[in-house]
Amino acid sequence: MNDSFTNAERAEVLTQALPYIRKFNGQIIVIKYGGNAMVDEKLKQQVMHDIVLLWLVGIKVVLVHGGGPDITELMAKLGKEPEFVDGLRVTDKETVEIAQMVLAGKINKSLVALLEKCGGNAMGISGMDGKLIQAKPKNDKLGYVGEITKINKQPIMDLLEKGYIPVISSLGYDDDGNIYNINGDTVAAWIASAIGARRMFMMTDIAGILRDPKDHSTLIRRVSVTEAQELMKEKVVTGGMIPKVQCCIDAINGGVNKVVIMDGRIPHSILMELLTDEGAGTMIAMDNLDD
């Protein structure tokens, strides 16, 4: 907050947040963390501070992360060229081992350390821990890219019950012990549905759903599931936004009340969306739901 703010103005901001804090106290929210907010160190610090703030006022936060750019960076250092089919990384045995090192190791543990530095209690796990995410191959062309078959919510619920912030990397496994790299948005949607989350937030590098992708003033702030499906048919939602919006719809159909596609480049966007009327992206909700 700017130093030019008076103490009275600061107090007014906190007073306005009180109804939202009361509303979400004890509720579960899932945050899919990625994009520029995960790369920019200043934004990363702000996101971690915001998550700890929510945790301190009694909101149960589950953080799901991917790490595509970091996987690509390590592959380059190891002299391995990435290959993509329909926007998805072809993942052979060596690549999935690299993904495991990056996701379950470097990124997961660094986020846990940051959350704890900010005053939170965090526990990092992957989809392989506690039989959390069971998966199967998405298709033969992609190798060890996984499609989720089952979520075991118990490890997450146990961590929440003990007062931890679960930090989950997007890896899964099958009964033969094979490890799969899974799209982080998909993991977040499945987990949010399985644990009965009140909200899911998907952090991206764009403002949300735009009627004109070149004009940020055309941001659509709220749509129903039916309207979101129409926007895909009308090709207002195109390219990489299609799977993101579909993940949002899947989460809502799985029982999540509302999902927000938000601009992770905006400082404190999570707090703006959850604790104010202003919002910081596009909210998708079940048709006619007023929550």
C-alpha cells in the first residue's frame, strides 16, 4: 500500500474486506499458479505474501503449480530439444525424469520455502505422493503426458486439517509406477472438484476473456457456463484460452461454485478478486448462481 495512504484509509480498506473474510473463513480455495507471476521475482513474492495473508485469516488455500519454462530451460542445459504436438510437450522417459526433477524438486520446494519465509506453514507434495493423482497416457504420440483417472483427496484434506498450505506439483502415476507430466490447469480443476473448493483461481498472462484480444477494455468480467461455451463456439475464446476455459467449466460441473481466470501480472490480484468488489479477471459461474 502506498505510504501516502493515511491510517484512516488503511483502516477503511480492512473494514471493507471484513465481509469477504467472514464469507470465506474456513472455506477452501484452489490457486493454479503460473505464467508471469511465477517468473517475475517481485510478483512471486507478492503472490506468496497474499496466500499467507489469506491463510492467516482462516481461508484454506491449496496451491497447484506447473513449470513448463523451467523444464524447457533444464532440457536446453542438458542438450535436449523440446518437441510439441498440438501445443503439448512430447515427453519421453528422459523428459519425464527432467519434469520430475523440476516440478517435484526445484519449483515445489522453492515455493514452500517462500511461503514459510512469509510466515505460513506449507507442505510440498506431488501427485505421486499418497496416491494423490492416478493417471494414464493421454495418447501414444505424447509419451508420458498424463490424463487423470482418479484423485485421492485424503492427503490434501489431512494437510488442510493440520493447518498446512498444500503446494502440489502437476505429476501423476499409474499402477505400474510410470510417472506422467500433467497439464497444471487440469490438475487444479480435478483437485478443486475433489476437495469441494469454494473458488478456483487460474493465474495467467492475460487480463481474462476479451471480446477483442487486442483491446483490454473489452474484458468480460462475468459469464455463465452456457455463455462461456457460446464464446468458444463463436471463436471469441480461441487458441490456448480454449483448454483453460474448458478446465474452468469442468471444475464448475464438478461442484466448484465459481472459477476466475485472472491476470497474474496485476499485483495482489488474488486479494482484489476474493476480498473486494473490483475483481481482476473473468469470473465463470454456474448458470443463475448467486454466491
